[in-house]
Amino acid sequence: QVQLVESGGGLVKPGGSLRLSCVASGFPFSNYWLSWVRQAPGKGLEWVSDIKSGGGSTYYADSVKGRFTISRDNANNTLYLQMNSLEPDDTAVYYCNARAVFGFKMNDYWGQGTQVTVSS
């Protein structure tokens, strides 16, 4: 069974740092494009960052570029998001997403999320 489990969220003051982790199982992790997606209170889902299967290509939303770093450890089926210089607007539930397309078939998996709260 596919599992994605996020961890590392919590309370942090503005300017602080957190590192989120997502541990995956039940699918060929190394072949999947991975993303972090967040949902702020009262808002819809917002894409934060992507990393391709080989780890060499990364993408960031303008709102987090220069502050967040996405990485992956394929040997341990783990996705990371290093978050620095956190701002109150970063407050959200952060979700791990894994997806791959095989011809006309798409697999799209989600974790349960981890809460990040940035407040003084």
C-alpha cells in the first residue's frame, strides 16, 4: 500500500527555520516527480516546490524562492524541504505529493500533511 508520511512541522518565530521530511513506501519512489504543496488557513492548495526523479531539476514558487530548498534521498525514499527565513505567510499545512505518468496512466499520491505555524 502506498504511504507518504510528513513530519517536521511545528511552531516557529518569524525568521526561524524548519526542515520537513516525507518518508514514502509502496511505490517506486526514485521514478516519481515529487512536490511540496501547502494550504494556508482559509485558502486553497498552493504549489511550493518540485523536484524531478533524478534530483537535479528543482522548481520553486516565487513566494519561497531563495528561502526554501527541496531535496530527495532516493536510497531512503525520503523527500525534504528546508525552510529558512520563515514568514507568517508561510503558515500552512504542508503536503508531500508524488506523481508519475506512464502513457495515459497517471499515479498521484498524497500524504496527510504537517502543520507549520510561523508567529511571534
